Amino acid sequence: MAELEALDADAPLPDGFDSEDALFEAIDHANEALWQLEDEIEQTYSGFTEAQRHYAGVVVTLNWRGELEVLEGWARPQDIPKTVKDGQSGADEPGAGEGSDSTATTEKPLSQALVSDLAAHRRQITKLTLLKHPKLASELLHYGLCIQVLTGRSWEGRIYCNASYSEVPCASERGDTEDSPAAEGLRLAREALNTAWLAEDDEAARLAAFCALAKRDKDKLVTYCTAMLLELGPRGASVARDALVDQLAPDFRKYWQPTGEHYFKRLTMDQLRDTFRPVLGDFWAESQQGKRKGEVIESLQLAFAEDYAADDPRATWIPAVF
């Protein structure tokens, strides 16, 4: 897993993988196995008795994505009272003293295994019932998506559906994506979202407020949050992802322009000549012979700063990795 977690867009594929698609398929299988294990653990240990809640605690930690995660129902053996047996509280525990509800102290609680099995039946029957309510099913899925992306609180987003979403960052090595035109467009889109429902402190009330939103507001929320999850590397890394980009047909040149600091200076002299000969012509390429790199870069900056017609090659030129 360490090799998979360390992978980025420019890193070579780990040993045993001949394509990026195969790698991500392996990651998907690993995540599916992890979620299944988490579900099995939840089924096994759900439904704590009152006595168990008195001595058990929680562990607050970070998961493998760096997200805060709260694990409930943990207790060290030495912390478990000797009087506790099969989930039954002792005489010196809360609720067992004089004046307490006699029913609560005399009624033997169900075994943990039985509670877990009954919870499994409850979950299964509720799933079947949800099939008759496609609108609510869509609301629950979209609610979890929006909660996690907009707040980063993944533990809240999974309270109804066991689905995890993490925003995919767009940080560049030089930091030039932080104040780019596209970054400004995303910021304005985020500010335009209807997020008043997030102010509800009660989880049930917050879901109700989300469900009550107008369809247009919900569509914008879901579209924005889905866009924040988009996984995309350089062209050529994934045929499937390249097909999606081609379908969307983004206007890359509207939001990205080649500059000396962030593009021209990062190419070799041969790359500069080979890349821009087809764009600026043979005359330009020949005129750069014998010049220093700084002079060639200055020539390119001037060429791309000029006004040019819509049919000029400079108007539509973008690097091949786009």
C-alpha cells in the first residue's frame, strides 16, 4: 500500500503494474476490501449496553487519507469492572443504587451477538424498503457527498451511507495554480452555492434542510462537489480519462497561457525550438540559432504577448500533455 499511496501524476508505475488503469483497479479492490472489513467490524461490535458505555471510550485518530476518524467502543482489559459480566452492571455502578429504576437493574440485557444479528436484520429490511424511495436514496448519497467535500468532515458524511469522498487537490510544484484564472472561477462557484443548510447543528435537521433545497440548488451542489473529486493526470496516462476530457472539451487556452517563469524556462533549448517551430514558423526557428536561452525565451514571451487572429496557431496552441 505504501507504493500506491506515494504515487503521483509524474511518478513511475509501481512494480507489477503495466498501466495506470490496472493500478487504479487494484486500488479500488483494496478500498472495497477495506470497506467490507470496516462493515464487518461495525456489525460485530455495534449495540453497546449502558454498562459497557460507562467504562468504554473512543479513540480519535487519522485514517490513511489524513482525515479525522472517531472509533467508538474501545476499552482496555484492566478498565473493565470485574462486576460486569455479559453486559450487566454491578451494584456500585450508575443506575444500580437506591431510587433507581428497578426494571433497568433487574432486566438482563440481550447478548451482544443477538443485538448484532438483530441489527443486521434491521439494516437488511431497511435497505429493501429504501428501494421503493429512489428520491430519498439519491438525497442520502448526495448529502454524504456534499457534507464531506464542503466541510472535510468525512465521519459525518458517512453517518447514513458508507461512502467516502476526498477532494482531489490541484496544487502544482511551483504554486501557480493557487491564483490562476481557473482557481478564481472555482472560488466564485463555491461562494455561489447554497450552503445555509450546513449551519444546522443537529444531523437529522441538517439532512432535512438539504432535502428541502430547490432542485436547482442541489444540482449545483452535487455538480460542484463531483467536480472537486475529479481524478486527472497528463494526457496519455489514461485512455478513459482522456475520453472524458475530450467529451467535456475544456477551453484550456482561456485559463492557461505559456509564460517564461512557469513554462518556457522549464524547457531545454532543443525543446523550445522543436515545440515552437510548427507554431511560429521556420523563420522564427532559424532566427534563434546561436542565441542564448534567455534571448529565445524573451522572443517567445513577446510572440505570445502580441495580438493575433483567431486562426493563428498561437491562439489554440497548448502543450501535448493537456
